[in-house]
Amino acid sequence: MKIGVLGSGKGSNFDAIYEAAESSLLDVDITVVISDVENSLILKKAKERGIKSFYMCPGKHKTWLEPDIEKEYVNVLRENGVELIVLAGFMRVIKDPLLLAFPGKIVNIHPSLLPSFRGLKAWEQAVTYGVKYAGCTVHFVEKDVDTGPIICQAVVPVNSDDTPEDLHKRIQVEEHRIYPQAIDLVVKGNMRIENRKIILTE
């Protein structure tokens, strides 16, 4: 399956997906990487690996893309044959142009056990709230932020002396482990959605 990766930062989840594909653990072809940050490390990594990479001007808003800009994302993704969009630290809310162009074909990873701690810096929210367990969630993307049917989750214990940074590092280890696994489930089609719940078929 041809996938397109959208990211805004260091691209550590992109690394995990790329390595899984290179080792044949994941049957995907990363055809394009797009970033809304011109000097992002994820774009540098894509270029070094010979993957088509594009910086797309984010426009005037900090958390979302204007419809015309998002339509340009759609054009680039379609031109590169993308069948599944993978959000890897993409710090923009996805809206109608992408959602309508790729219905049920956009996945995201979030650093909490959704539906708890939606939004930014979920690891800080977890430490502040004093929960005993945090984690990460891979889910399909919908119009509302950090909702959508959950594909898989991983639990990370919160230690009494954890700083937000400590917890975030441990959550990222689990992100890198489960994101390729979740994409593999989507690629193989070993699931169905019933009443917003994902049922594994194998």
C-alpha cells in the first residue's frame, strides 16, 4: 500500500515506520512526506532516504490549514498515489478537504490513552492530573480532535517521580512499537468497524 506521511517535527515515528517497511515487517511504500515546517527534521530525513518530500506553506493559522492549502495537500497526495495518510507529529487539525478526499484513510498516533487527555502535551496533562497509567493510542482521524475509532493502544505506567519529559520519552518508545503494528492491521484489512468500535477479524 502506498502511504503518505505528514509531520511537523523530528520524525521519530516516521523513522519507526520507515524501518519497519525496510525490514519487510510492514508492506508499505512511503511515496511522499509533507511538512508544514520548512526546516523540519522529518523533511531532511525523507530527502536523505530518497523519498519525495514537500514543504507546504501553512498559511496564517497556527493549528489548522486554510481550505485552499489543504486542497493542495490533497493534490500532492493524489499525484503520488497515496492510499493511506499517516500523521506523524503533524501539528494541524485535519479538516474537510482531506477528510472527504481520503475517508477512513487517515490515521494518527496520540500520546495518551484516549479518550483521556486529548489535545496538546498529553503527557504533561497526565503528570499534572496524577494518573497512575498513561500511554499512546493509534486511531482513525475524524473531524473532531483526537477522536475516531481506536485501532490499538499501549499502556505506560506513571512513576511517582516522573517529570513530563521522563514520561514522554517512555511513551515515545511505545509509539514507535505500536504505530507500525497498527498500520499493518489497516494495510492488511484485518478489521472492521461496528458502532465506532474496531473489531479484529484475524
